[in-house]
Amino acid sequence: MRLEKITPKNYETALALSVRPDQEDLVAPVVKSLAEAYVFADRAWPRLIFDGDRLVGFVMAFLDIPWGSNPDDLRSGLWRLNIAADAQGNGYGRFAVEAVSEEIRVRGGTRAYVTWAPRAGGPEEFYLKLGFQATGEQSGSQTVGVLDL
């Protein structure tokens, strides 16, 4: 497994990536994430996940974004995680979360944040198994989780 930057050579492949139909309401499509990465270029860290020559996922981190009304509360974490419908359950999500966590560590961070929709079939169990803990905060209607690095 490896991460690659999005380039003119691979972006069309990235745009074709799709999650399972029952997950489409849980995560934005890659095209929206790439638009956000463009707009927030100084805060976004988008990468494609490959296994050999096969694209299996997309991950994007957010880096040092002010949280709430406190401009000194800067947070970093997992912004998006899209694993291809036919590639789920093979460790690619875990790999992506570990890669984001390592990038945050390299930049001096000590915590990684994530949000998830608290619904049946959602990613809560996945994140909790990786060590994230609910903070008790909400971001919109989503649960906020944190992982000590």
C-alpha cells in the first residue's frame, strides 16, 4: 500500500472512485473533496491510496484548523476517507488513518480528530476500533472523536 499525491495523470481515476451505495450519505464524493482541497490548499492534505497499480481509496487530512470560537484551538485530523466499494475490509482504511496520524505527528501534532454520523451502518465502530474516543462534542449532527498520538 502507498499514498500518492493527486496529479494531472491520476485525478480522473480518483474522480471515478465510489463507496458502497449505502455509504454515499456518509462521505462526500472525491470531486467535492478535491474542490475543498483546492480552496483550502494550505490546510488540506489529499492523497490517493494504491495497492500496487490499483486505486483503492482516497484520504484527506485537515491540518491546524481553528475549532469553534477559540482561534488558539488548532486541530488536525481526518477530513475524508473514501474506500472503494470492492476494496473495503482489507485494511486500507486503517492504513489511511495511520498515514494521516503520522503526517500529523511529523508536523508536531499530538492528537488526530475525526467526525462521523452516529447511525446504524456508519463508521463509528471502525474509528473506535482504531482507538478514537468520542469527545462529547458535536460538529453539526456528527460525533467528534479524538485519537491521542
